[in-house]
Amino acid sequence: MDRGEQGLLKTEPVAEEGEDAVAMLSAPETLTEEEQEELRRELTKVEEEIQTLSQVLAAKEKHLAEIKRKLGITSLQEFKQNIAKGWQDVTATNAYKKTSETLSQAGQKASAAFSSVGSVITKKLEDVKNSPTFKSFEEKVENLKSKVGGAKPAGGDFGEVLNSTANATSTTTTEPPPEQTTESP
């Protein structure tokens, strides 16, 4: 192929960071001596500018650190400020807002569901307590209590009935009954 036909097939090397730019001139024979000299002067000038800018940047960073030290700004404080700013930026996004709304709605629905479950359980327990079987069992326990523990007024709650029945049973089998004292009004 001659030079005119190369077109898109022609590739030129791309300088990587840190590579010597002079070495990347792939075809020095196509440049005149005068053009090469001009490029060398420009290269030297750009390298000097880069070095100057690096020195200026280092001086500015040193000055910045000194100002922060005088103000009492620590790295930890900067870190906290960066985190707070980052969090503020995140919470301002549409994605965060939509997610927050969705989670809030899910929480409300879960709360309603738990409340509903609690109501159902309470109703079921009331149904059991009012059932004929439970009432029959409760009457039998009260009858047993009155037979074992003596004639006490009925109407105590179920827990008291069970406790007094258990106490009456253990008292009759292991020890003689304690003496009862009557309270004077």
C-alpha cells in the first residue's frame, strides 16, 4: 500500500503518562530540523511549567494545612463534615426519596398487620374464655377449690383459683393446715 491508501489503517502510538515525548516522535524524518528544534523548545517549556505548577501546588497545600491548624480544624472534623455533606447529598437524590417513601409505607402496612394480628388473638382468647368448655372447666376448678380449700366466696380470677387449689392440695398432703386468724373490723 502506498501512503495515500493507508487512511484508517494507519496507527500512531499514543504517549502514555510518564513516557518520554521525544521518544514518541515516530517519524522524525518527516519533520524538518527547524520543526524538531521548535518542538524540543516547546517540550522544555511545558516540562518547566509542570514543575512550577507542582511547586506552587505544594506551597498552596502547605499554606492550607497551616490555616487549618490555626483554625483548629482536624482531619477528623473534616472527615465528619465530608460524611455529613455526603449524607445530605444522598438524601437529596430521587432514588433515596423513593426508597424512603416505600420503606415508610411498608412499615405502616407491617404495623397495621401486627395490630390486626393482635386484635385477632385477643378476640380468639375472649372467644375461648366465653366458650362452654372453658366455663365448664372454670366451674369444676371452683368446685374443687371450695371442696379442698373451704367455703370462700366465688368470683376470684382464674389465676387465684388455680393458686389456691395448688396451695390447698399441697397443704393437705404435706402439712396440717395453718391456723386462721380472724381480722377484727
